[in-house]
Amino acid sequence: MPQPLKILLVDDEIVRAAMVEEALGQEGHEVVCRLQSPASLNEMVARHAPDVVIIDMESPDRDTLDSMSLLNRENPRPVVFFADQHQPDTMQAALEAGVSAYVVDGLVPSRVKAILEVAIARFASFQSMRTELDKARGQLADRKRIERAKGLLMKHQDCDEEQAYRMLRKLAMDRGQRIGEVAANVIDILERLEKGL
Amino acid sequence: MTASRIAGLERLTLGFIPLLDAALPIIAREGGFFAAEGLDVALSRENAWSTLRDKLAAGLLDGAHMLAPLPLAMSLGISGTACETLAPLVLGRNGNTLVLSRRWSEGMPLPDAGTPDGQVPNARNPAINARDFARRLGDRGGPAPRLAMVHPFSCQHYQLREWLALGGIDADQEVELVVLPPPRMAEALEAGRIDGFCVGEPWGSLAQHRGNGHIVASGAQLWPNHPEKVLGVTAAWAERHPEILGALIRALAAAADWLGASSEHARQARDWLALPPYLDRAVGHLETLTIGTGPVQLRIDGDLRPSAEDMAPMAAHIDQALRAQGGRLDPARLATCYSPVHFDAATHQDRA
């Protein structure tokens, strides 16, 4: 059994961070989490002395990590961006999942790769969870918009609900738009009309 | 996403960091200059230079607004994964400010604006404030002040070092250098996490406007008219898409011509930059896009042609870093990276 590694996790997404922390903990690693901390990342690295830093690709803190080995010549734990030239697929998967790793220079690449793969899998499943959630939220918002647009059409076109809905559906088909988008347009136009603009 | 043709338009994604010298791609998109060249360009705001760099190298971006030294550092494999990268166009010259917190800059004079033609960018010697800072360092003692810049391979890093050297200050011993992305500078200064920084506009003037610090030197004082940002594309991408690269160069050049044509255009450009996907509230303190005014001397309305000679000041720093590790900078590599051939070919076609 290899020595557990100390991992610093830098991620503002609370749920995702918990997923990654849980999974890496199961692999026997020690995970230090950092969530929305305003403190300097330099100090976090100095204090925790991690072997690996797993960081959200979109985090502004990446530049701080990227420069550490170049700037802090006396830092006992310089970190370098992990990009294994022999594993371009892992790098591509990491970029697409939005996760990157910085490691202490000299760490065995296979160990880093194993950790990165665990993080990639959790980032990817979080991404699909969020896509599903966004879709569900969008559908809910669309339904509300369609109701409002129907109401406005019934008032302005003096028609019933069924006719109002058919009107929206025809507009959507004619324009090749989603019915939710058409509803938003209808609301926009009819509300402006009501305000006399 | 590599370039693809959709409905007669070439679809591209360009990365940028929120800064005034991201103006040309923003103007080219909002003003229709990309569309006029048959390009449908999405602009992707990035949070960190290293992320923009890695996305470009991996092909997730077709091109990017880049720190001028970065394409060379990528080509040399000393920043991120080794990736041959080209800088076929200069997106901006000058524009950097060195800001110190109120505590450190009290009473220091503003760097002089100099002459409008940029020939004598400062009547005032930047060493005056640097020596003053050195004196204050000596008087105060205590922990070394923490100064931020934007990336190890940036003009901001090199200019900060050169300015400190003018005051006889050892950048590795007497101050602590840290890296922060540009949009974080003003808030970090306000919160007291850093004592000063060197950054591109509008972040320096914003910190001064908010009263958290003073501009004590400018990049234009140290390196007059140096290329500050370039368009960056990978050599592989440029080889695969020579026509698209030509169209990109012409669209950006047209945007620069339009910007330089009237002060009304500079106002319109500021309004475009103020849109939420770009710089948003960060330009709220500017009435117009500040071009050519002191002490910053930002230039984004012309002189877009790259050349290896223009890169001399930053190439010297990179050469020095390579020599420290027993290597040296190959002039042929520098010449390839900042070659004007793509620019000349694209703009020549335009005239023909």
C-alpha cells in the first residue's frame, strides 16, 4: 500500500468538492478542502504542504499556483502543472471536465494520474447533474412563461386558452424556435403595448 | 472547438481576459468587423492566464488575447505543456500601471504623461519614485511588502522587476512577488492582502479611482510602445486555417482603424466594453476608452504589425531565465514566434 498523499482541493462548488473529497478519501488520501477562502493561496500551500492540488479549471487561483515553482525559489514544496506528455487523453478529459492538478515536482506520474482520474469522474458526473438541473429549471420557467403569454393573448386577441396555445405553437413552428422563447417574445411585446410604449 | 463552417460563416472562439486591450476583438465582434470577413466569433472570458493558455494549447480556443511573452514561453515549453504558438498581430501597446497602496505611495508624484506623440513618454524619470520606495522600505522595516503581477511570463512581471531595480531593490529578497489575475488586483489591494501591483488597464486606474492606491509608474515609462498583448494562435491551427487567420487579422485591423477614426468611436468602444460579458462595471470610472493619454499611453488603434525587434526587452528576460538553467534563447525561435509574415500576407491581400 503506497503512502497516502496530502491533497489540497480548491473548489467553490460545495457539492462537487464534497463528492471529490469523499472519493479521494476512500482511496486513502488525506484531503484538505478550500472553499471560497479569501486568504492567499500561497499561505494555504505553505500551511498544508500538499503533495497535490486539485483545482477547478475556471478558478482565478490557477495563476497563483501556476507561478509558484517559478517565483518561490525557496519554497520547500514547489508545485508544477501536471501535464503528462504520455497521457494526452487524460489531459483532454481533464480539460473537458474542467479540472486541473498541480503536483510537487518529482511525484510519480501514475499516482497523480490515478488521483486526477478520480477527480475527473466526479467533476464530470457533477456536470451532468447540473445540466439536468438546469434543464428542469428551464422547463419550469418555460411553463410559467407560456401561462403568462396565453393569458396576455386571451386578453388582447379575445380568444380562449386553447386558441392562445395554438397561436404560440404555430409561431414557434414558423420561426423554428422553442415555444418558451416565443412565449417570452409575446410577453415582451404585449406588455410593452399595455404600458403604451 | 476548432474552426467550422456554419451557414456560410466560419465559427471561432477566442479567449480573452477582461482588460482594455481586449478592445479590438470586442469591437470587431460588436461593430461587425468579424462578420464582414465571414467570421462568426464567440468571445470567451477567461478567469486566469494559465487557463486561457491551456485551453488554447488543447484546441478548446481557436485563438486568444495574450500576454506578449506568453506565445514564446509556450513554444519553449517553459509555461504549461510545450506548444508551438504564434503571435501574428499586436492587440495593444503600453497600458500597464504600477500601483502602490496609499500607505506606501503617500506623497509620491504621478508619473508624467509626457508628449502625446509618445516620443518622450515621460519627462519624469521613473527611478525617482522607485528610489523613494526603496527609502521607505529601509525606514519601515517589518515584513517585506507583497507586490502582485499577473503572470511569470508577462511584461508586468518584468517591468515590476526593472522598476524595483531602478530603486536598487532586490525583487527576490526585499519584496514578495505574487501572481493574481487582473480583475482581483483592486479588491486585494483594498483588503490589504497586497501592498501594490503591476497590471494592465483599467485595473490600475480603478484602484486609484477608488482611493486605494496611487499610480507611481507606468509600463510606458520603462518600455515605450512595447507590445503588451498579442493575438495568440497555435502554429498547428495557423497551418490548418490560413484563410481564417488572414480574415481574423483583417477584421482586427479594421476594428483598430475604426477606433482611431474619431473620439466618438472611443466612446462607443467604451460602451461595448462595459457590456456584462466583457468588462462590465470595471470601466464605470472611464468616460471614454482612454487611448494615448498619460501616464498609461495605451495604444490599441494602430501599429498592429508584430516583429521580433519589438520583443527585445522581454526576450532579454526570457533569455536570462534560460541562461540560469544553462540554455539560451534561440533568435530563430523568437523570429518565428513574432514573425510579421501572416500580418503582411493578410493586409497585402486587402490592398490588392
